[in-house]
Amino acid sequence: MADLDFRGKTVLVVGGSSGIGNGIAQAFRARGADVHVWGTRPHAADYSVAEGSDLAGLHYTALDASDAAAVDGYEPPFAALDVLVLCQGTVRYRREEFTRAGFERVVEVNLHSVMACALRFRGLLAASRGALITVSSVAGYGANIGNPAYAASKAGVISLTRTLAAAWAADGIRVNGIAPGLVDTKLTQVTTAHPERLQRALAGIPARRLGTPADMAGAVLFLASPLAAYVCGQTLRVDGGLGLQA
Ligand SMILES: NC(=O)c1ccc[n+]([C@@H]2O[C@H](COP(=O)([O-])OP(=O)(O)OC[C@H]3O[C@@H](n4cnc5c(N)ncnc54)[C@H](OP(=O)(O)O)[C@@H]3O)[C@@H](O)[C@H]2O)c1
């Protein structure tokens, strides 16, 4: 379908080294885009397919997106950027997010770095009349009893998506996002690797299965495409119906 043909387009997926972001990156590559990804490990060879990372055909850069100076100082190897996907994210368990240090670290990675990356690439996105797509979480819509920083940071990303959309629409940049439900990645092994926790989680998902990175990629491709030309500031829940039941 021509609207989902990304040949000739350049895409950067921050957090594209693993899990959901990696699935998004490979989906753009499969549709012809030249795709760059950022992750935190020194080299592409430090990732493996067994862990949910397929870096084949992607341009990898090691860059800590929570380091604002590094983001500001990044010299892109591309002259134009059509799509920026901000998928970086982290979470801390065992009450760590109830400590100041734990809370602040998660907010730095999940929220502050999103703004830093958006600002860094605003000029290139405006030049191409491009799309910026955030990856928040359904956790941003409600309470998350063990993870105050994760929930607050994701609520912040949903809010930022609205505000940047309103502020930058006049530059020709469309800003939207997805809010994934429960997706099988290294981030969620704390649930998925435990059969009882997994069964409890599945019972709350009307689709009765976990989401996949490919499920998330479908929504992102739509939001990045001309099919979504008049969609602005929206965060699309991609969650198998999680949270539909009162
Ligand atoms: N899995 C779910 O159920 C779920 C649900 C809702 C939302 N999400 C969101 O989806 C996004 C992707 O998560 P995932 O589940 O795919 O987990 P994942 O496999 O751990 O992916 C997280 C990605 O973020 C990158 N990252 C983390 N800290 C970074 C930093 N400081 N600078 C640059 N990159 C950084 C990671 O790079 P390295 O691997 O190199 O460290 C990795 O590429 C996150 O924003 C997460 O909050 C996930």
C-alpha cells in the first residue's frame, strides 16, 4: 500500500535497540526506510536476537538519551529526518521508585529525555514536515502502585505529546503517540517469566494474549503515514482492550 511505503524516508528510533522500539525499527526497514536506532550498549554486537534485538539492516548508535548534553551534541549521519520515534524507557522495581534517586532516574529517562530528543530534532522534522511519535504506556492513565515514577513519567509523555502537537503543528510536524499495554519484552519479564503473574495479567486483557512489538509497530506506521495526516496530539492505546472493563 503506497501510504505505508517508506522508501526514501529516514527514520530514527530512540530505544530501537530492543523490544518494542526494535520491532518498530524493523517494521520501517521492511517498508523501505533507512532506519537509525539508539541504545545504551557500546556496540551493535552487544545485542542478540535471543534477547529481542535484531539490529540487522539498522544503523546503530550508542547514546544515553538521558544525557542532555550528549543529545544536544549529537551530529546525525543523516541530512534529513522524516520520522522520529521516542521509545526509550526504563522502570525500577523493589520500591526503588519510592526513593528520590530511583524516582528521578526513571523520570530522566522516560520524560526528560523525550523532551531533549524532541528539541534536538525539531529543526530536521520541520524541514521534512515530518512525524514525531512517542511511546508512553497505559500506566500513564492510572495508578501503578509499585511504580510512581514510571506512571508519572508516562502521564507526562501523554501530556507532552498533546502540547508539542499543538505547538509544532504550525511547523508542519505531526506529534502523536502510542500507549502500549503489556508487551513481551525484557522490560516485562518480571511478569511474563512467572506463570502465575502472567496468568493474572492475561485474565485482565480481553484479547487474552500479550502484545507483540509488531502489534505496536502497526499503530506507529499508521501514525507516521499520510493515512494519519490530520491526526494531531493523540495517544493511541494499543493494549488488547486492557482497562476497557470497569
Ligand atoms: N513492554 C511493555 O509491556 C510496555 C508497556 C507500555 C510501555 N512500554 C514502553 O515501551 C518502550 C520500550 O520498552 P520495551 O518494553 O521494548 O523494553 P526494552 O526492550 O527494555 O526497550 C527499552 C529501550 O529503551 C532503551 N533505553 C533505555 N534507557 C535508555 C537511555 N537512557 N538512552 C537511550 N535508550 C535507552 C533501551 O536501550 P538498551 O536496551 O540499549 O538499554 C531499549 O532500546 C518503553 O518506553 C516502555 O516504557 C512498554
